[in-house]
Amino acid sequence: MPASRPDPEALLRRIEWTVLRRLDGLLYGDYRTLFRGIGMDLADLREYQPQDDVRHIDWNVTARLQVPHVREFHEDREITAWFLLDVSRSLDFGSEDRLKEGLLAEFVAVIARLLNRNGNRVGALLYGSRMETPIPPGAGRTQVLRILDRLMRREPEPASEVTDLGAFLQGAGHIIKRRSFIFVVSDFISRPGWGKPLLNLARRNEVLAVRLFDPLELALPDLGLVVMQDAETGEQVLVDTADRGFRERFQAAAEAREEGLRTELVRAGVDALELATDGDLVDAILRFADLRKTRSQLAAGGAMPNHLEAGP
């Protein structure tokens, strides 16, 4: 008998009865803490002050007047949010009970439902070996189910070259016309070169990088002889994890990859939320909300970090 297909309705119902109920109680309904600074229309220009967010600098006006100027916005009632979802083969991995792709679906269900039950619109772009047809922004619970259905019932990606996240972000920039809140949800296992397209997106939008990872991607325990497979290309190799030298080289490479990832995010001025397959989704979201609240308090006191990172 063939395996049953995933059920988006069952996932969303579980999320509504468990995760969203917990968040409602812990956030006390202040969901805008998570989304502060989006849904804005340009209201005015003024000279830059030390506490201002550098992402609001208007570079054209600054160049013309030779004095830094920032854009001031007034807040709309409605937020338009886009989920840019990396669904490449490397997300089909998890060392515990949850794969990275399952964690991705849960995160989308939580945030999309949190947004649209407050009257906001959400859309999605999926990218595996290519960019799929966009799901235009829409409102209501049915829209969340539409995104989850596309996400959970798609065919597995074929083995291919390493994901080109930069091409995905560049293509998304041509599709998303209105200032939006953009969630880039990926494990960021990609060809180099995605930093500049991410920076370009962040210049016109509020962007949050949601990084998915599994603990085994950061450090290997002693498991003896293990067949390791490249999740993107399907290439396999036999390695001896009992070899201490191999484990140390693996960890050094992982640490270098982590440092490179954080450097690119800081350069793009993009906040980061890190989600682990063995972690608690509610705890991660609350940590991020606390960090955003802290940044608002620092801004009021004259100190403004241009990057926040909520890790495990």
C-alpha cells in the first residue's frame, strides 16, 4: 500500500491548538512585537540621526545633498508578507524525529496563521532546482492551507547541483513589488553569492532570515563507519567517524561555514532566527520577539544594533 500523502489541514489544526495557543498566552496578543517596522508607507525625509536604522537611509537623496537623510514611514493597517521557501534536497535531513522540511512547514503554518488571522496577507515562493509558480498574497485560513498544500504535497526534488540561493533571491526581487515582510526560510546550504541579492531585498523590504539546521550538521559524534550522502547531489562516501582527526576537521569546516553565514547576514543587515530540528519552535519565536523588543529599547536610548540573531 502506498504511503499516505501529508495532510495540511491536520498540521494546521495541530499548530492552532498547540503552538498558537501557547504563543497567544506568552505574547499576550502583542504579535506586532515580531513584525514591528513593516507595513510602512513613505511619509517624509529628514536628516540622519545616530539612533536611526541605517537601512532607512535614502542613498539617492544623501548623494544629491551630501548629507545623510533617512526615510520616515507611517504604518499601514495591513502587512503583506512573503515566504521565500528553500525546498531543495538538503532539507530532507534530520537526526531526530523531525526533518528540516517538517520544521519549515511548521514555521510557515505558525507565522502565516498568526499574520492572516489579524487581517494581513501572505504569499509564497518555493525554490528547489528551480523557482516554482508564485502563490500571490491572500488572506484567510484558506490561504495558509493553499501554501501548506503546495509545500507538503510537492514531488521530491531530483538530485542536482548545490542550490543557488542567490538566483532565487534575485528572482524574488523581480516578483515582489510592494514593500513587504519577507521570510527567507532555508538551511543556507548554497553556492556562494547569495549575500548581495539578500542585501538588495533588504533595502526595499523588512527581511528575516530563518535558518534551519540539524545538530549533526555542526558536530559529528563517534558513530563508527558511516555512509554519508550529499543531500543535494546524491553523492555518497564512506567515512570513519571514530577517527578523531576526521571529526575535528568536520567541526572546523562547520565552524568556518557558520562564520561565513553570519558574516553575510550582518553585511546584508538582516536579522536571523535560527531553528534547530531538536528545538522548541515556540521558545525560538519568543527569543526572537525578546530580541526585537530589546532593540527597540536600545534605539530609544540611542544605541541601535543593525543585526539581531536569535539562536538555539
